[in-house]
Amino acid sequence: MTGSWSRTLVSLGCLWVVLGSSPSEAREPEVSSGKVGSRTVAPARGSSRAQVSAAEEARPSLVVFLVFDGLRYDDLERWRHRMGPGGFRRLLEGGTVFDSARYPYATTKTCPGHATLATGALPGAHGIISNEWYERESGAEVSCVKDAASPPLDDPKGKGVSPRRLLVPTLGDRLLATHGASSRVLSVSLKDRAAIMLGGHRGQAYWWGTKGFTTSRHHAEQLPSWVSTWNQAQVFQKGGVWARGAEPGAYGALGPDDDARERPPEGLGRTFPHPLSTEDAFLYTPLGAEKLFEFALAGLRAEALGKRPGARDLLAIGMSSVDVVSHAFGPESHETADMILRMDRALAAFLATLERELGLSRVLVAMSADHGMAPAPARAEQRMPGVLVTHAVDAALDRAFGPEDWVEAFSVPHLYLRQSRLKARKVRLEDAVEVSRTAVQALPGISDVVSASDVSAGRERGFARRVRGEYVPARSGELVIIADPHVLLEPGEDHASTHGTPYEYDIHVPLILFGQGLPAARHGRPVTPLDLAPTLATWLGVTLPDASGSPLCEALAPGTAVPASCAANAAAAR
């Protein structure tokens, strides 16, 4: 909610009408033939030419990958009765739904979430361990997309960004590498890191910059004419309000609108209607979601996604709006409820346009989220400043080894010790880590402290297994610190709530596939969001050799070689 986002629009206008209006370590899978659920999947070997041809014919010309930033699994169920039939309910009631999709790692943040969904790999493999981490070489905290060599096109002196820190290819990368010019990959979001991770190294990626949607020099030397045209067509005037999109009674179960826990941006206020008096107010309203869908459709038309003969394309949309509002107001706020209900309408309009302009018979829609969101803390002690951690470590190491500035950095949840100081004092790193661990573990509000040695030794206690899945020695700290449930560790003064933990409210997300003859069905077996990209790979005819996830048995493309695990699951269910 800083950086380029603080300069989102020169002016905001006609917003009252828009916002106040009514709805309008991966292995090649073993294979076996057999049935998965009620769908017969042909074996990989011995398939006839006719079967292969039929499988090719069934492949989608376009995969639409929707990632709703900060949307918890229970958000959809909680508000389903208030939603119309064309948006989320259309996917929930007409798609193949996985009710028990949970992230298997600890640091559930935006950049690792999008990277995981795009690659099917754990953060320990794709390298994106958080939104930011401390880089010992430069002596500074770096963004997951930082790249000084790739400035944004709308601000040549701005902070450069690219996917260069992403260590493995994405689904889109593999699609372009496999099918070349016959395929196209387009990724859009309000956030640069979301668009970049979903777009990967090869795809087109656009995000909201200083004057509209932009990209960086990694992706292009200049904006395509369709992006410039779309940007120029947006006319906003300052003023207006964000009004409720539903009758007041719809929000009654949430408690008062005016909640002291809320941390709205300056000028927006804590209650409806919210005056839009600052430049960044655009980011906290449903208009952001509506405009992003509009921009995605403009890109679909300009690039003829899914419309060209033999097309096999990917359109990824990183929808940031729920996350932004939940950070500012909390996930149980009137504002987040309104955002979800208004986004439902925007999704319905988007799907209806896809159906009208492209036809959904050749479109596969996949939907998930990068993480959830913690409830806004009710007590002051549930907001834990990071300085408590660093002071506790420094004090403990001072007592053990003498006065020194021992902590090099704390980029939550990673704590980095000054290894040069330890060497100068002839202190073994292992000893310093254990002293530090004991000090942090003794703090009220801390649940677990996992060390690098816990990871390397394969220890299973506490959250060590989850941390092992995201640990990258060259990027991670000596300690990974996990707060108690409902305790926000270093949340930021501008956040009512945040995420990034291994708890249910952060790890449990929606996972739905819709279209291409997939049945309307709900599955309760445990799966992970890592499974989505390998599943989509079966539909796009590509492989993901770096993926840690497995294709979802219930949603494989026709003609796909069936993993032995799927046949085993089917046999167990009979």
C-alpha cells in the first residue's frame, strides 16, 4: 500500500455513481489406467490415434487463472447466501470444488503464494520465501521482485522489478517454452508482485503504476498500444464516496461499522460512506476490482486470447482488492464484506462477457487465493512489535558472550544474526542460535522458533516441517519466528490485520476448477494449492518438472496419464 500505489490516480471522479450504484522435490508420476471419480481417463500407453485426437480436441483454448488475494475459504461460504448466481456461486455450484485446500508452509504471504500457485513448487524450491527478506550481500531488505536493471516503463527512475528472483519456471513459462508462438500468457494485477509471479519470466505482466497500468523493462521496451489506449480512456475526477453496495441489514451480524481496530488510510474514515479525498483511495474500493476485470478483458481482446486457431493461452488475474481492504479494516469489517459482495458482481460480469465474446466451451476457469487473513486483534497485546524480539535476542547474547550489536536484521519472520561479529568474538554460530532461540521462545505471544539446524536435520517438532518447505539457506534467517494464533508479529501501524502464519485462517483457501466438462462436485480430501498448477498443466499439454504438487485426480484433462496415487485413492473410495 506504498510505493507506486500511493500515486494511483491523478483524480478520482464519477466514482459516486459507480460505487454507490446497485448491482448490474518433484518426480515424474507413476501412471496407471483406471477411473478417477466418475470420469474414465485413458492410459498414457496404448492410446489410439482417435483417443489422442479427442483429447486434443477437449483441451481448452484459454485457461483463466483467478487468484483472489487474501480471500479465506470461509469468506465464500459466509457470504454465499448474499451472492448472485453468476459470480462465485456459479463456480461453487457448477465447478469441481476442493473444500480442504491448505498451504503446507508457514509464511503465507502474497509473493510466495502467487509464486506457489504459478509454479506448483514449494517456496524452498521456487525461492520466494516472503514479500521481502534481508539480503546479506547488499546489507538491505529486498523485495521479492526487486531488480534495479528493470525500471517500470511509466517511471524510469522508479524501483525496478522483475521475476529474476523466482528460481523455477511458472506454468506460463512452460506453456510458452512448449508451444511457442501458438500460445500467449497475459498476467494482470493491481500489485506488481502478483502480476509478475503469475506471469513468470516469459509472459506479459501488467500492474497499476503511476499513471495507469504499466510493466517493466524485463517484459517490454514500451507499452503495447492497447495498454496505452486503455489508460488514456480512463477519466476520473476527484471526489465522490464509497457507498454500501447492499442494504444495511446485510452487514448487521458484523457488529458496528465504526470499529476502533480499523486502520483506514488518511481521509477515508472508518464508516460508510467513505469520502474519496486522497489519491490512493482508489485502491480501497470495489472500483479497483471492476477496473482490473475491465483491463483483463481489454487484454484478452487485443491479444485474441483463446480465439486464434490452435490457441492454447493463459490469462492470469491477481485480484488484490480483498487483501487491501482487509489489511485496512479487518476481514470481519463492513468494508471487507462489501468488497466481497461487490467483487462477486464484478466476477459475474466478467464471466458473462467471457461467455458472450469467447464462449465458455473452450475456457477452463481455475480459482484460488494466495493466503487468508487473521481476525483483527481485539487486545493491544495481540499486536507484537518486532523490536521486542530483537531486544530479547541482543540482551541474551550480551549476557552470554558480552556486549555487541548481534542482530543484523529482522525481516518477519526471519531473524538474521551478524555472523561476522560472531566470528570476531569466536562464538560458534550454533551456540548463538540456541541462546537466541531460548530468548525468543520465552517471550509472551511466541509459539515456535525454528532454526536452520532444525531444517537441515529434518526435525519434526512444532512447525519445523512447514518451515523446511520454505527455507532457502541463502535467503532465510538463522531463526524463523512464529507467533501464537491471533497475535500479529510486527503488523505495521497502517494494518488492522495481516497474514503470514501457518494457522487455519491464513492457510485454508478456496480451490475451484470450472468448465471443460468437469462435473459439479465437492471433494473434502486434503489437497494443497500446489496441486493446481500441475492440474492445469495436464489441460495445457505441458510438464512442470520443478513442481512439488500433484495433479488433482478429480480434475485431470481427458487422456492424461493417471498418477498411481489417483488410482489408489479411487480404489480406497470404493
